[in-house]
Amino acid sequence: MKTETLTITHFNPETATEAEFEKATRIQLESFKENNPNDPLPPEHLIRKQMEMIASHPIYHLNIYFAETAERELSGGLITLEGKPDSEDYDNQKHMGMLLPIILPDFRRRGFGTQLLRSGVEALRQNEEVTLIQGESNRDEGRAFAQKFGASIAIESRDNRAYVKDIDWAMVEQWASDGEKANPDVTIERYKGLPGDDDMEAYSQLYTAVFNQQPFEELEGLETTWTPERLRENHERMQKVSAIHHGMFTREANGDLSGMTEMAYNSERPHRIGQGLTGVQENYRGRGLGKWLKAKMLLYMRDNFTEVEHIATTNAASNAAMLSINERLGFKVYKHNTMYKIPIEELATKLGI
């Protein structure tokens, strides 16, 4: 049977019509609904705002495409990502391109995924610096699709959730008490949005260290330098979509910032809160700072965000230390994610381009 040819359109938020915004939004809503069937859908205006902000992303060039059949049925979409030359980390990121095809359920097994993959490779090949494609799937059919083209597994991760009603709050309070007793000369300081200007330089160094100490395994190009300017820019972008970081860090007796944790809360999605980075500088480990920070942040969340039903976080499957802490707190696997990688020219050859 002859494969039907898709019409694949680049979505440019600066020139897009209302109809194009509706199509790009629908793809994301349908994908969200399939992957999170019991969750309320995110507000459409938040999705639109995120798309409007694509061009101003500080680290990556992002491009969105939507696909339609000959009958003008919306069948899927595609996201590509590549490093921006003016980013501090471009030298480490320039060889990597991300490619995420999405086929809506009613249009699968019709060769459309391969067409989207081919279009994504052709788009990324226009940048001669890109030599590697990376992508992700949390569904078995997506994993089979990646393996069909010979992509290798770069990292396995888990989206984990803890439901507030199931957390052992007595244990959390004990962790907070134990951490304080074990570290009498250390203080925990809280911030909303960003730390104060006096701490931004030290905090950016701490944030960079914690971000880059998470396991990347075989993934490439994700190490990031979080300068004060980049942290401020990220904060401004979050505010535009009604989100804000709430964080804590530990300050040693000598003034050093030794560990940190953060959560991201969106006032327009009050049923959930996202657990972000948690980590401790290498020379300050072994004193229970990570458990202490996690406990204090959870208690702050419980007392100040009473509408939150669950806490969501993502951990590498190999991150045994963090998984151990999270499992004791009541986090359970919500879904498994697999990230793949393949040299771009190898993939292009298999696609016949």
C-alpha cells in the first residue's frame, strides 16, 4: 500500500495565524492527554505563551512543525532543537540536535512517523555543526521506532510522583530535625524566584555544579553553565507563564553555599508542584544535607501550597542515591523515559536522504 504524503508546516509564532496557533496547541494538548490521562489539561493560553517565547530561548533554537494529511486532518507534529552560537556552552552543544516527532493516536502505523523523522533530519542537517541526533520516548511504540532505525540508548529515566496525602510527614519532620542537629553551624535560607543579589554569584556556581553532577550517562551536550544572567533570564521566562521557583540553600559557617533544592510552582496549575534540582557540593557531602534540604522544602510546600495534590520529579534510573531518598518519601514511578542517540548521517542513510 502506498504511504500517504503528509504536508509538514513550520510553525513560526511571530507570523502564525490563529488557525496555526490552534493546530500547534492541539498537538501539545493531545500529546499531554495521552501521556497524563488523569491530569487536568494545562490552560491553552499558557501553551500559547510558551510558543510565543520560542525565539527568545537563551540556549537553544527551537522549531515546531505540524503535519496534516491530504484531507487536512491534523496528524502530528515535530520539535527540533539545536544550540545557539551565542550561548556560553555552544562549543559543547553545537554537535547535538534534538528531534521529537509526535504522531496522534489515530494516525499511527501509516508511515507518518518516518516522514516526520525525515523532515526533522533534513532541517537539522542544514546546520553543518550538528553531527548527532538525540530524542526521547516514554511509550513502547516510540522505543520500538527508535530501535528500528538503530538508535542506541543514551539514558533511562523515571518520572516519579509523590501524592501529598501519602507522604509520611512524621518521617519528613524527623529528617528536618535530624539535619538541624547534625549541622549546628549550618543555616538553611529560603528564596522565592531568585536569591538576593549578594548571593547570586555563589549561587550560580552552586547551581551549575549541582546541575552538571546529575547523571547524563551517554547523553551529549547537556552540560550547562548557569551564570547569574542566565538564572535571571530563566526566572523572567518562568514569570511570563505564571511559574516561579521556590528554593533553599545551605550556608556553612564560613559563608560557603554547600547545597540546594528547588521546586517550581505554577499558580495556574495548582494541583501539582515540580521538584527540580537537589544536590550538595562534593566536599560537603556525607552530612545529610540533601535529606535535610528535601525535608525542609517539603514541609514548606505542605504549609504554603495547600492545593497541591502531587509532587512531580524526574530522576535518572542510575541515580541510586536520589532514588533512595525519593522512594522513602513516597515517590513512585509514573512513567519510564528512554533517550536515544544516533549519528545524523547514519540516520539520514537509513531514511534514504
